[in-house]
Amino acid sequence: MIPFPKIDPSIIELGLFKLRWYGLMYVLGFLSAYFLIGAQKGANRLGLQGKLLQDLIFYMALGLVVGARLGYVLFYQFANLGYYFQHPIEIIAVWHGGMSFHGGFIGVVLASILFCRVHGLPFLQVADVVIVTAPVGLFFGRMGNFINGELYGRATSAPWAMVFPASPGVPRHPSQLYEAGLEGVVLFVVLWVLKDRIKRPGALVALFLAGYGAMRFVVEFFREPDAHIGLFLGLFSMGQFLCLSMILAAGFLWIVQTRF
């Protein structure tokens, strides 16, 4: 068993101001996206530099936060929707925790579509440039989850198991690190290598959807399911159903783009 590194979730606390590792990971993710998008040939062709690129990052950041929170409420708190209707301020209470990747992804897509319409840019070509950088944000996000000791894995006797503070005495899979490695590092390398080799608009988006969906689907077998939802049919988690929808969307996008 490997000891869980005890890292204070707060980096700095000055009165009411708190800088937390998880928030810093969001910042690092968007900073990385800014520089990695700007470094691509596709971004130069589209004119995604300077102020225009900064606007795109702003649209995506807003879409991510709003979408991730709404996705958490709709996908993972659907049994408690009545509570949220009675206390609507809780819907936007991101400070209470609870963010959904799938909701955040949908939010980014919708915000990017709006950005492209406002600036007269082809959405799929912009999306291909942006999606290459998405795994970097995923890597930082999962590392934030690990530092917080949240979203840990299922109980295991594996020699690399860890005992997380929120689950004392129970060795568990460090599933956050599995996701950081697969959805973050591996997926980024694949997309970055292929970004200048695949010319068909939307193809990189399809590869991301399929790659993330497949990797997350597998890791979910090692990740502790949400206690208030559990497993469907005693086997599959909500995250896996959402990942299946991503894989189906990838197949649909790939077929559609092949015909045009």
C-alpha cells in the first residue's frame, strides 16, 4: 500500500480569500489551452491569436463552469431536483462542490458554437484546434481531485492502493491518477501527434469523444460509484452511460464527416 500524500487543499488563506489547489488546476488548464491553441498551425489559419483567442478562452471558461454545475445537478442529483427548484441559488453554488465533466463538455461546445457564430468562424475547424488541448485540462482537473482526496476508487488489495482521508481504513484504487494518465497524458499525445495529419474537419473531435469515452468507461470499473446513485443493473455507473453516449456521438460524427 502507498501512503496518500497529505497536501493541504488550500494553498493560501488570507482572511476570506482562499486559493485552493483545485481552483489553481482550472487556471492552469485554461492557460495551457491558451498557449497550446496558439501554437497550432490550424489556429494561425483561423486567425485564433491575440484578442480573438482570449475571447475564445473566456467563452469556453464560462461554458465549462456553467455546464459542469448544471450537468452535476441534472445528471447526478436528478433525484433531488425538487430541492434545487426550491433553492435555485444552490444550482450555481459551485463553492459547495459538484461538477460534471460531461456537463462541462456540453457547456464548452455550446459556448464555442456561440463564439463561432459571433465571429463568423467554422465551428468544426475551431473545435478540432481546441479539442487537442482538452486532455491537458483533464489532467490538471484529475490531479486536483487527487489532492482533494475526492472521486477515489473502489476498495482493493492492489499493492499501489491508497487510504484516502474521506475513507479511513479502506485501501482504494487511486482512480484519479488512472484518469490523469489515460484521459490526460495518453489522449493528449495521441491527438497532438495526429493534429496535422488528419485534415477532415471534426475528425479530431470524434477521436477525442471516442478516446475519452472508452478510457473513462474502463476506469469507471475501478472508481467508486456515487453513493446516492449506485450502479445500474449492479454493474454500470452513471458515468459509463454518459461515456457510451460520447462514443455513439463520435461514431455519428465520424460517419457524417466521411460523407461530406
